[in-house]
Amino acid sequence: MTAPIQTCALIVGGGHAGSEAAVSLRQNGFAGRILIISDEPGLPYQRPPLSKAFLAGTLGAEALPIRPAAAYEKANIEIRNGASVSSLDLEGRSVQLADGSSLGWSHLILATGSRARRLQVVGLGERQPDNLHYLRSQADAERLREQWVEGQRLVIVGGGYIGLEVAAAAKKAGLQVTVLEAQPRVLARVTAPEVSSFYEQVHRAAGIELRLNTQLEQVSLDASGQMVEAMVTTDGARIPLDLVLVGVGAIANTELAEQAGLEVDNGIVVDNCSRTGAAGVYAIGDCSNHPSALYGCRLRLESIPNAIEQARAAASAITGKPTPYVALPWFWSDQYDLKLQIAGINQGYDQVVLRGSKALRSFVAFYLRAGRLIAADCINRQPEFMAIKKLVQAGFAGDSELLADESVNLKDLTASLPA
């Protein structure tokens, strides 16, 4: 039996986006029921530390929640844990849960996130051996950490952010680490060769074995079929191991939206206020695809800042104060003593301008397209990052030599930007 609809904002997904949407609704004056449906136990928690401090053991589970339980109680926000939605009825404004029960809603926010892309290779099939890991949830990190033993051989498939962050944490913990990357360089999809080569040098200097241009041929299992004992590459190399982490990207969780007839195109299609094509239905965070006026295209982003801004946009629209999401995309990654902060999307760049010193482990790679600044990778340049974000947001089109010249204060450049 479906619970009465009344005025209820139902949020499917208990991640950062879902948590922010619930709190933002209350802050914007929403007086109805707010219910978060989460298929995980416990409070909504931070995911970025899972590949860094939490995995390394320097951050405990008690520090992961985004907000304490008291914050949800004070705002009268309900969280139903261990529950999953099996289908959406947009016309009837209800959702069906896996346990057979139904819930009504007046506003539906899909914050279903994304899941780790599974490794497709001969010898593996659909099984997940006991020592093969993906890293998307707290449970994933805890499972990996249980096998995190000094001296063990860890093979990481994928040289992206997750793979390199885990490599850094594992090396610090005393594991022997090998990273297998199919592309000619690490971080190939997201950075310029100048930045890739820097991170390759850093990881190799730390003792990480990087195997680039390496394709997997098959996974070799032990006699029990429950453990991976080696990775075999297309060039015939056999790499023995004790545990494996696969970090080859993520897939948006859009199945519920597709089954309900919502438009899906590399994520659930929404406008700049997080609204789908169905009345009263919103999508936010990793699972959504939104328009970017800054870049003149649609984007599906996997980042905490994006999740937060889209959640706030949805809450504003629901409460009758639509405020379009126009914030600049930004990201970060921590590896060793390096803090990488990324402002913007560098897709289509035709010029890279460097500021600072790679040798001193402190520099910026500015990305320009047709003379206009579109993005920047900032390594250990925290004091300049806010100014750089402003320059990227404004599409700075001045003399690029000013960006490279460290005698030029970037804050001074922002002063000349249009208001």
C-alpha cells in the first residue's frame, strides 16, 4: 500500500548530494516531510577520504559522516537505511521499494550516484575474487583495508585519480605497488602531458612500478577460483600479486530513471535547476547530466562541489526560488605531499602555460583554447587557487605570459575582470 503523498520530498540516494538536498530544502523553508532512502547503513558520509586518509588509517570511521545525526534530527529529516528503490511511478507519484512497500511523494530527487566500472577480462567473468577490489563505498574501503598488509604485492588497474591516490597510500603503508595503465601516460584523460609526466616521476621516485601502454590479457586465478594470483598482459608478462584494486572509471546509476521513461544521455538529463523532463522530478550529483553555459555543452561530473551545487539548485527550485547552477566545476586529489586542485574542464585546449616549478613540486598548468583560459591544474598552489578559479570562470583572455610570470600577482589580474 502506498503511503499518502501529502507534501513529501523523497530523496533516492544517501550520498553527499542527497544529504545536501535534504538540508538545503529545510534551509529554504520547505515545511513538508523529507525522507532520504539509502541502500547503505548509517549516515551519509564523505567518499573522497576513502582512497586517502581512511584507507591509510589516519581517519577513523567516526569522522566520515558529512553531518552528525543531530543535524538531521534538528531539521526533521528522516533517513531510511538499508532500503533500495526498485521502480518509479511518475504518474502515480510513488516509488516501489525492494521489500514490496511503496512511498508517495510530491517532489522526487534522484541522487543515485555512480558505481565502479567492472573489469572485463578473460578469466574473471561475473565473479569477484576475494582479493579483487573496487573502491566506491565505505564497505569497499574496509574490505580492502582488511587485506592491507605491509610487504604485500598490490596491483592497481588504472592510472587515474583513484588508482594513484591508493598507490600513494599503499606505498606509505609499506606495500609493493604496481600500476597498470592502458594509456601512454597516467591521468591521460584529464591532464596535459606536462602534468602526467610530473606525477609519473613522483610515483616512480616513491618506488611505484608504473607500466604504461599495458593492456590486460587475462586474470589468472588460483586452484580454488576464489583468489587472483596474477595478471597477464597482452605482451605476455605475468605479474604475480596478493591483491588487486580496479580503478577504471565509473558508470552513472540511471537504471531507475530509464525504466521510468526519463531522458538519459550519459546521465539523467536535467536543466540548470536540476529539473528533469517530468514534473516534480529532479536529478543531482554523479547520476545527472546538466548544461554548462560556461563550456557550451552538457556535462556529467563526479565531484563533491558539483553534487552540492546541484542539490542546492534543486532545493531552490522546489521551494519556488529557482537559482540556476552556474558554479565553475572544480576537483581535487591528494597524493603524498601534493595537493592537486583542478579548476574547470580542459576539454579542447590548444595551449598549456606553466607557472611555477615542477622541480620544486609547486606549479600551475593553465589550459587555454583560442587564447581564452578554460581550466587550470594547480599543484601545491593553495594560496592562488581562489584567484585562479575566478580567472577561469571569467574566461581570462589577456596576455598568457602574465599567467606564467610569478612576479605577477594573480589577484591583481582578477581585479581587471568584468564585474
